[in-house]
Amino acid sequence: MARTGPTSTARRTLLWLAAIIIACTLAVGGGVMAGAASWAPKLGLDLEGGTQMILAPKVEGAGQITSEQLDQAVSIIRQRVDGSGVSEAQISTEGGSNVVVSMPGKPTDEERNLIKASANMNFRPVIVATQVPSGAVPEAERTPADKLPVPTAKPVNASDTNWVDAALMKEFEATSCIPPLTERPTSSDPAKPLVSCEPGTGLKYILGPVEIPGKWIKTASYGLAQGAQGATTNEWSVQLTLEKPEGAEAFKSVTQRLNAKYLANPNDPQARFAIVLDDSVISAPASMAVITDGQSSITGQFTETSAKALADQLKFGSLPISFEIQSEIQISATLGLQQLEMGLLAGLIGLLLVVVYSLFQYRALGFVTILSLVIAGVLTYLAIVLLGWAENYRLSLAGVAGIIVAIGQTADSFIVYFERVRDELRDGRGLVAAVENGWARAKRTILASKAVNILASLVLYFVSVGSVKGFAFTLGLTAVADLIVVFMFTHPMLQMLARTKFFGEGHRFSGLDPAQLGAIPLYRGAGRLRTPAESLEVAKGKNARAAGEAERRQTIAERRLAAKESAANEKQMVGSRGAGSAKSESSDDSKESK
């Protein structure tokens, strides 16, 4: 019969943890042997240096670039660079006319072309759309080859389903719009259909060819929508104006076709018109009316922030600007390896202080803390190396700071757990029961603490830019590693140590000696319990430290009860002495009378 006790469960958990570490190590080793990875993490711009490119804008029609267009260009380039996997690139303007891009490492030709290209915004009709966030369809569930669509005629307009052939349907089913995302190009053929995702929602689309190019957008703004009677409502909307006559005429033709489908079925995806920026859908509203003058209003569940963001994307998303690389130079690290060494030294000092405290406070039990920190460090290091290989993540000095801060947070989890166990020992329980009860209480505290840490890291990561993202990322990563270690190493290890002679019998160097912790058994035999006053007297008979600990940990009610018992005992002793004196006097009187 298979053993299913706590010891067997603990052994299996430790084996699973060992398997995770070995699998990660083998993955990195395989990448190193293939020449695609390294045992050392990739470093950021501040520690390794990289490439600096100065981009000069080229405006179509020999026009002049405005400051608003330049700021929007910086935003678009930052999205492109971050989307290519480069971590913590620095993008800024120079002299009000140029854009400076500083990125770690050496950019590839594809990255250079992506940075130089002008923003590509257009409008495409929706042919197929999912209703929920969609990933890649599993191989076994994909449409069989004999049931894939075969166009029966040449498409008559951009919404025609005859655009969808077998190859396009295979691409649609294989595309994932939720993590892990499918890498896709950002410059497609405007005359052909497109498989695209909406990053904000994870929805997946098949779009028809471009019908309204972005260059026909004259302006866009946002504000509170107006009702049918002209009264202002509490709903935010985006107002879009197209150039006349070509933009207005084309928009009228398209909205006539889409509105007919909307009137027939409001839920028909072919009644929608997708706004596409760099081949990603930023919005796909339905055509609820025929627009004859090129002025339309986009409504939906907008907030003021989201309405402004969409208006800015429409206004500047299709910039008639490309960039020419004026210069490209290799730059040295802004901080250098010396700063990295100082940061690592600071982390080592912090780690040594935690080790000294753990051994002083917990004696032999402190070695469990040390091993837990080592395993958490190994998991974090392997994760950073793997992310550097797979996602081009680069470790900056801010990221190192996040790891250093996490050392203290990781040690907190072990302290919470150990103190819960020691509290159970002080209450008179055996070590095996104390470990299980202490874990049940500490687990909730640890989970709540790490949930707050991870939530704070996520918020900081998504609202920040540059090196602050690196700090938030490593802070969240180490919090996850801490949870793995506490659940898969620290607790199982303590379950096994509780059944050893050294820890189970409470050796004075184990850190779990009940006498040193002030644990006073309340049971005194024959179904009777010691009162608080008696327990304190027993503690004083053992040693002063245990007595002090026992007295300190008494509740207010126990202290009051002990005081009452002491007063009652003292009164009883005084009464006994008085009775003895009276008896003696009566005896003397008797002798005299005789």
C-alpha cells in the first residue's frame, strides 16, 4: 500500500521542486549548447552599453513636423521597440526635431527598419470576429482539410467572405491573441485580407482589405456625447473627421454597406469597421448609421482617459512621417560594471545580515532559512536567464535593486512561519502538531502578503516606463519564487525535521526547545489542569528565562486570574497563621485553669 502520510507528501513535494530546478537548468544548458543562450543574464543599457541612433523625421510633401507629431512619434517608436522584446530602451527628442533611440545590445536589420518606418493606420471591414479573448486553436480541434473554406467567386467588396480561403483560415486558427501571443508583422499588404488581434481585449479578427487609409483622417477629438435632442449626456465619445471629398465619399459608401448589415443583425461582425494601427486593431465599432459628410462619432464604454487615448491615436496614429538614421554609434554603459559590483556587494551584505539574524534567533532552524534563500536565488537567476533568452529581457541596476529588496521580503515569509510554529509550542503542543497548526495559520498570512507584493509590482510595471519597469519586474518575480520555495521547500523540510530526534525532542540548539520558548504544559494529571498561577510557579522552578517568557505571554485575563489566586492563597495563609495563634492561646488558658 502506498504511503500517504505527511512525510511521504513532503518528500514528493521536494522531488517536484528538484525536478523544476533541473528542468530549468537543462533548458538553459540546451540553449547554451545550441549557441542561442548564455549562463549569464543579459544586461541592460546602464550596465552593458548598447546602440544610440539619432533619427531625423522625413515629412511627406516637404512639410514641417509639429511638436505634437514628434511626441506621438516617440510614443509609437517606444511601443514598437518594446514590442520587439528589447528591454528598457530609452527614447527621447532632441532639439525639437530629432528622435534619439538608445537600446541595449546591437539592433538587427528588422529592428532598424521597424524604427524607421512611418506609422501605418487604416480602416478595414470586419469579416470574422471572435466574441471572447482567443488563443490558438488546438491542433485536434482545427477545421479538417476537407471542410476548410473554398472561395466560390471573386470578392465583390472588402466585406465579402470570399476573401477567406483555406490558407487564411489556417492562419486565423493558429494565431493566438492571448499570452503567449503569436508574433506577427506590422506592415501588411493593404490590398489583401489580414488576421489581426485587439491587444486590449484579446479578440481575434479576419479583416478585409483597406478601404479608408489613415492619410484621409483630418482630425479627431473627444468629449461628452450629445443625445438626439442635442442635450449633453454622461457618455464619452470620439469625434472623427475625414478629408473631403475622397475620404467622405469613401466613408459614405462603406457605412451604407455596413449599416445594412447592422440593421439586419446588430450582432453581425460584418457590420463592424476596424481601426488598425501597425496591423493591430485598436477599436472595431459597428456602423449604426450612414455617414454622408465624413464626420462620425464613435461611442461605447469609454472613460475620459480611453476616449482621449483613441482620439490621439486617430489624430496622430497615421503620421505621414518616416525617419532617416542620421547617426548610429555604440555607447558605453551609463553606470558600468563597477556599479553592478557595488549593487551585488550590497545584496551580499544584506544576505549575510539575514543569515546572522536567522542563526542567532533560530539556531539550527536558521539553516532552513539559509537553504530557502539559496533555492529562491537559484530559481530567480534561472528565470532571469531563461527570460533573457526567450524574451530578450535585460537585467538593469534597477532590477538588481528589486532583487535586493526582495531578500528581506523573502525572509519575512520564513519568520512568519517559524514564529507561528513556536507559538504553538508555547501553547504546549508537540512539534509535529505545532508544524501543521502553525502552517495552517501562517499560510494565509504569507499568501495575503505576497498577493499585495505581486499586485503592487504589476501596477508599478504597467504605469511606469524605463528602468522602473525593471525594478517592478524583478520584485514581482522574486515574490513568485518566494511562494514556490515556502510551499515546496520550507514547509516540507520542516515537516520532515519535526520527526527527527534533534528537532522533535527540542534540543536546546534546535531553536525549538519548549523550555527556552517558555512553553508551560497546563496538564498536571488525573484530568486536572494547572491554573495560570501554578503554571507560572512551575516556570520559575525551571529557569528564569522560561519564567519571564511565560509571564510575558500571559493574556490579561490570565494575569488577573493569577493575581486573584495569589491574593486568595495569601489570605488563606494569613488565616491559617491566625487560627494557629488562637489555638495556642486557648491551650495556655486551659493550663492556667488547671
